[in-house]
Amino acid sequence: MKSILPVVLLVLAALSFSARGKESIARDVEARMRAEPNVVSFYVEGLHCKNCASDIYSEMAELAFVDASRFESGLDFDKEGGFFLVAVKPSRDVEPGAVKRAIDAAGFGEKGLWFYQLADEKLTIQQLVK
């Protein structure tokens, strides 16, 4: 029984860290979204390198709602936060499913994926891949 206790404590600590990590990401995403007009955001778990994200840029730039005239092909990757801002064309609807398909096509479909959007000044979060 004594040998299990350290393992249980380690698992609980890891789960606690993970939950705080997601809250921290959400705060960072919300702050950036409030500073930029007409954007949505997504976070791909474990992605922290812009070079690794190059295929995501290509796939996302093809989506009808992405305003490729802003940022870099419509996307801004926050390497410290690990999330993307996506510039949205005015009066265009954003489809979270289209974002998921683009991430899948870029080869990151097996990673955790969260989609963030401001609606009526409130941040909404949708987990697209667990």
C-alpha cells in the first residue's frame, strides 16, 4: 500500500497541473482575442513550434472564412501560448468542423484540439478532439 501512495500523488499532481494549464491558455487566448477584431482561436495540444505548424497554415488558408490578408496567411501562431489566432472575414460564419478538418488534413488530427470564439463578449470553448 505504501508503494502506491507516491504514484497516486504524482497522478493527482499531474491532473491538477493539466487543469491549470487549460485555464491559463483560455485566459491568454481571451486576452489576445479581445485585442484583435474579427478573430477566432484554436489550440492544438503539444504544438509549440511554428515550423511544425506550417502545414496548418496551408490548410487553414484554404477555408472560406479566413482573411488571408491579415497576419500570415490569416493565422498568427502564439508560440509561447501554443495557440493560433485566425483572422475572420467580416460577415462570414466560422465553422468549427472546418477547422477540425483542416487540422486533420495537416496531420494533427490525433492531438487534443480546442476551438475558442467570443460570442456576445463571452468566451466560448469547444473541445473538438479529446
